[in-house]
Amino acid sequence: MSDDRNTLAWPSIEQFPREVAYHVKQFLGDAVAAAIVVQRAHRGAGAMPMAMADANARRKLEKRYDLRAWLLNGAVTAGEKYDGTNVGVLRDGTLLGRRLVIENTANSYQKCDLTTLRSLDTAGVLDELVALGANGASVQRAALYGELCCNSLYTYVHEGVHKGWIAFGALVEFADASAAATWATSASTAGLVCDAEDSMVKVANSEAFGAVCRRHAVPVVVATAHASLAQCVASERQWMVSERGEGRILTMARGAGGAATYKWKISREPQPAATDALRALVEELAISPAAALLDQPIREMVVTLLAVATHVDSTSAVAAAAPASAKPKPVKAVAVDAAALQQAITSALTKFDAIETYLDSHGAAGVTGLVEGLVLEVLGDAELPMPAEGAAGREAAVKEVGTAIKKYVGQSFGAWKKARAGGG
């Protein structure tokens, strides 16, 4: 594994349930505040109380029109979110890991053979994608991204995707924001779903993107079209509780050159903050007079999101039914949610090559650096509920994260030494 940083990394994606919970809750509060203003004006009681006015002035108010446009009126593309690690391919064939560049001499990454990936016509896909924009000649760099399905989970083996790579999007970099916006607008007109931010354009998965990949025999995530986010949630509910995959990636076009992408995970993937927010929102919808202002499909969508987030998956059911002596000892976590911490560590491990490969290159001298890198990744995981900087419990939580990672790396190092001593 190279020590060169990947400077064209795939951007992080917001959790859809958490976004919905936040915006709907804000709308309910703003609707109540608006009602107070109207009532006070009608009674001649003067302006809104200062504390409430200050709170609303600090952010954009949630409007019913905008909420409906977001959840009910915009076309959406959904595709499976595979559980592996994303790997990008530059135009010249250079492979990009989540954080580091993969060496050109590497034959494997995350214990997956790279021969097939290196043989794909990814350059042809990139060339055709770039040509769909108006000023393709001004492109600085471009990378085709996909998921390397390094984990044997769900139905990956049966589907034939285990150990394989499957495309889900592309990044196109320009000299400046103006060039990026121009290209994104014209490429959107040509059918791609693009989002321009500064000098970078993210090309999301869509039927048009998939068609380009298929023309070059590059495997691509199947894209399913939905009329709106609310309709998508209703249609995808059964799949989400069927445990056939980690979740869905939802992309909504927002005008030419703009798009929003979200991830929606099944209940097997710990997401305590989002689940708590949904649970609180459902309770609020039951008593808030402002709930009547929400369209029925939006209220139903919130209930569905909570049902998916709290669905008892088969692994939990099996663990609950197991004899007491067969149940594994729970992770001793006090300041941090144990399941979320384990998930964050698992996710952090996919940002680099396999630990065994790292230790083959760095040996015992690399253990400290490995621990430090993983700690930084876990602490930066947006899905791990952590006390804020300076808040009570933050120091204990950080210490707990460090202890868990040191234990994991220590056990891995021990296994690696044993395998080397035994010639394995």
C-alpha cells in the first residue's frame, strides 16, 4: 500500500433518516412559532418573544413548500449500498483506496484480487462520461468509483459480486468552480445526475450512468427510478427489512448540475442517533397540532423509516434465542454505544488495505501508526455518537475508543506474528 494520500476521495454521504427527522422536526417547530406570531398579531400583543425570535433567526426556516418539494415532488434514483470499500480508478488506471493510493504493483487490496478490476475499460467509461459535458477539454482529473465487495455478506456470493468491483459513480475535477458548473449543467441536460461543488463534480448513479458503464462492459449498480423520496421509501420498505443488503443509496436531482445523495441503512447497521431522532419525531407527530399541516405521505414515510430502523433482524433474533452460555460477552462500553463503536471500527478498517498486508510491509514498527490512524478514522465517523468537544464525557469516550482499537490491533498483530512463525 502506498503512503500517498488519495486527493480525489469519494465524498461522505448524509444519513437519510437523520436528515428527514431533522427537517420535519424543524418544520413542526417553525409552524408552531408562526402560529404564535399570527395569534399575537391578531391580539395586538406585539412581536414574538425574543428568545424564540433569536433561535429562528439563526437558521433558515423550514417551509411547507420546500419540504413538499424535497420529499414529494422530485424524481429519485435508488441503488443498492454494498458493504465493502470504495475504490476509484483514475483515467491512467491508478487505483484509489478510501484514504491512500493503491500501488501500481499491488495484486490485491482488502484480500481481493485486482486483476479483473485493472482489466476493465474504465478509461472508456470516463471518456464517454466526460464527453457528455460541454467543456470536457478542461477536465483536470477524473475517477470512476465503485464498491470492492471484500466482505462475504448478505447474498453477495450468490449474486457473484463477492470479491468483485461494481461501479456506482464518478468524480470529475476542473480548474475552477465555473468550469465545473458549466460541465455539470450540460452533462445533466444529457441525462447524467450531477452535483457541482467548487471545482468538483460528482456524477451519481442513474440509468444514464449505468448505460455508459454497460456499453463498456463495466459492472454497475442497478439503478431504480422512483417518482419521489416518499414513494421510494414506501416501495423499498420490504427490501429494507428483507436483509438482502446493507441498504440503499438515494439520489435526487435538484435542477441542472445539482443533486443530493443520501444513504439509508437497514437495522443491522447501528445508527442510534438517527433511530432516537425518528422515535422522538413519531411521538411528536402524535401530539403536535402542526402535524396536520404535513401531507399524509410524509407522515407515513417517517413511520416507515422508524419501522425499518427498529426492525429486529435475524442476527439479533438468533442471538436473543441462544442459550445464555452461548451468548458472546458484550463489549464493555460505557461512554460510547458498544454496537456503534464496533461498527465504526469495522468501517475504519475498510479505509485502508487489510491489516495483514500493512503488517507485512511495516512490521511491529507500524503498529503505533496503525492504531493512531484508526483512532482518527473512528473519531471522525459521523455515525458514531460522541460527546462534543469540551462536553462532559468526551475524554472518557475518546479513551474508550482508543482502548478498543488498541485491543483489536493487538489481537490482529498477535495473530499475524503467529501466522508468520508457523509459516502461514
